[in-house]
Amino acid sequence: MKKKIWTPLVLSAVTLLALAGCGAKEEDAGSPKSYSIAISQIVEHPSLDATREGFLAALKDAGIVDGDNLKVDYNNAQGDSANNLSIAQKIASEKHDLVLGIATPSALSLAQNVKEIPVLFAAVTDPLAANIVTSLDKPGGNVSGASDTNPAAVSQLMDFIAANFPNVKSVGIVINEGEENAVIMADLAEKALAAHDIKLVRAAAAGTADVKQAAESLVGRADALYITLDNTVVSAVDSIIQVANEKHLPFFSSDRDTVEKGAFATVGFKYYDHGYQVGQMAVDILKNGTKPADMKVTVPDKLDLILNLKAAAAQGITVTDEMKASVKDQENNIIE
């Protein structure tokens, strides 16, 4: 058998290959960790979509980038409760580092089915009433997140209506009574309006197909229109805007995105920022190992009046200097 003769040139080449191999191993060992996140969203509409976008933006800003070191399993229930349950059960059977529920039905279903990994929620009106958590300050278990409702926002909006629309004696609300979050907010609005001797008139809409008819049923029975963070109703809000514009009825909503689409006013915030806040919680969990049990449930604290001047013109509203003066951030929250 011939012996292999290792010349200096060959030895040098082998040495370089060995060093390159060691370098590759060290680079692999130091490569960033990859993550897997599942998202369950009850339905698509601007506020919920903006929440998801803000959530992913916060992750990206922390170096956790979708398509790079992050795999996102996005699921949309299309407003169907059976789909919502199936999605939660599917996610529970998979391996993820964290899951996010956007809107009350999705968050509740995840909280009930996913027990082994961290669960965060966003765009939830009242996580206590919905039995998603048992405490806002120290949730316990594997679930925490951010509520998108500060009760003060509802009362401030109703106070704005009473102060600036003296001819409004009744406010009509299109509502899906099956959405607990919508019922909670409607009750808050009714109580706040009652303090000004203004009635809240309800028109039921069990599905998106019912929204326009419900809005039309309020014509002649209500002097203004209002909707809550009602996923069913917001998904078909264009039909309410149409009725409000045709009948010159002031239209108030509970979210900025609907005002940007054509409602006149709200007291609120940007859902993108809301989602970003929850995304920062996710970063804390993924990178620092923080437990949801120890993470306080937050609520929006930067509330402001938001006005749409084009919507005002379409609905026959005269926007006074006093109304504009009520807006703190006039550059961003008076929409022209």
C-alpha cells in the first residue's frame, strides 16, 4: 500500500480547512435563536389588523423578524365561533414559543385551550369579565396582555356628545348582543348618557349582513349613531357610514380606525401602538424569560379626542373652535 506523503503545501491547505471548519461551528453556535409564534384573530378589520402589525413591528425592532428568525402562524376565524375554537385547538397541539389572541373571542379560546406556553392577548375589552384572567395586576397562569378599553374613553366621548350636540336626545347603537365586549361598552355608554338625560337606543345585528338594516332601523329613532369595539359591526362599518352621511346623522365610534374611515369622532388611540405595546411584552417573554403570570394587564393611557372634518361635512356637522380645542394633539388627531 502506498503511503500518503503530506507535503508542506498540503499541510497548509488542511490547516486552513480545519480552521474554516472551526469558524463555521463557532458562527453557528453564536447565531440568533429562531422563534415560532401563532396568532389567532377573530376577524379582519382595520383596528385588529393594525394591532397585529404593531405587534410584529415591536418584535422586528427587537431583532425578531418574520421570515428571518421568526415563523408566524397567522390564523383568522372570519368571525365564526366554530373556526375560532378549531384554531385554538390546532395551536394547542403545535409547538410554539408564544401565542397571541387578537380580540376577546380569540383570546378566550386560546386561554381555555393553550396551557403549556405563554399566551398574550390584545384588543380585549374586559379580560376580567371575559374570564381570560382573574387579576389585572398579577394575572397568574400563562396568560397576560393588554385591554383596548379604558372606561374613561367611553364616558369622555358621551360627555363630548352631550356638551356639543344639544339637539341629540337619543343615540342609536348598532350592536351584536352576542359579543360580550360590545355589551360591556354599550352599558358604559348608556350609563354615561343617562347622566345627561340622553337615551341609548339599541339595534341588534347578529352578523355583518345585518348591520346596514340595523343602522337604517335607527333613522327616525335616534339623533346620532354610535358603535363600540364590536367586531361584527366594525367589519361592516361602511354601511353605517353610508347611512350616517345620507341621513346627516352624527356618527361616533370607539376606535380611531373607524374615524379615519368616516365616523366623525372618538376618544381613543392608535391600534398600531396598542399592538406594539403587546409586542414589547412578547419580546420580554421571548428574550428575558419573563412569565405572563407576573406581567400586569395594561390599558390605554394616552387618550385623546379624534375628529374627522371630512366626515363632519358629510354628516352635516358644524365643527366649532370649542370642539377643536378639546383635541390635545391637533396635528395628528384632527383629520382633514
